[in-house]
Amino acid sequence: MTRFGLLLTSNGFASQSLASALHFAKTSVQMGHSIEHIFLYQDAVYCASADNDLPADEPDLSAELAQFCQQHHIPLLFCVTAAEKRGVVTAVKQPKHGYVAAGLAEFAMRQTNIDKLIQF
């Protein structure tokens, strides 16, 4: 059994990265591996925004990711500095339900608990 950490850096609404990460996570768990954490950094923090308003015919993959992580007790973290820089979170704006603010130091400390880090 492999313990994975996932790092997302691309905007999940402008690329395939979020869909690919979600598919990888689901498949890994089904095969008996574990996802120890998912960390959103750089433009991937847009997925944590509660302000996303998608058309009715588009799936909300960021909500699906949050639900999957809650179901499997996987920490779903986003870089608070990157989110503040991009206006995703502020003193007034809160992140989407299921997403937890963290710093790069926490991300670095979590690397000791994994076998492989996969970047999307």
C-alpha cells in the first residue's frame, strides 16, 4: 500500500488538473492505497473559493473533491497566502466548505508521512 500526497498547482477550472487529481485519488483509494493529504497551491487555490458560480451543465469538481475528502477523512488544504494574494479568502470571504487553510510549513511537515508526492 502506497501513501500518496497530492499537490495541485493549476487552476482546476482552466485545466484538466482538478479532474485528473480527483480521478487519481478515487482510483488510488479503490486499489487500497491511501491519500494522506491534498494541498492546493498557486492558482489551484481558486478551487477553494466559495464564490465560484458554474453553469448548471458543468460539474462542480471542487465540491466533489471536498465531499470525497470528507468521506475518506483526507485533509484538503489550501495555501492561505496564495489564496489571500488571489482574493480567494479575505477577512470577509471564507473558503468553500471542506477546504482548510494551511501554510507551506504545514505542507512541508506532511511530506514525512507519505511515500510519493504527485503534482497536478
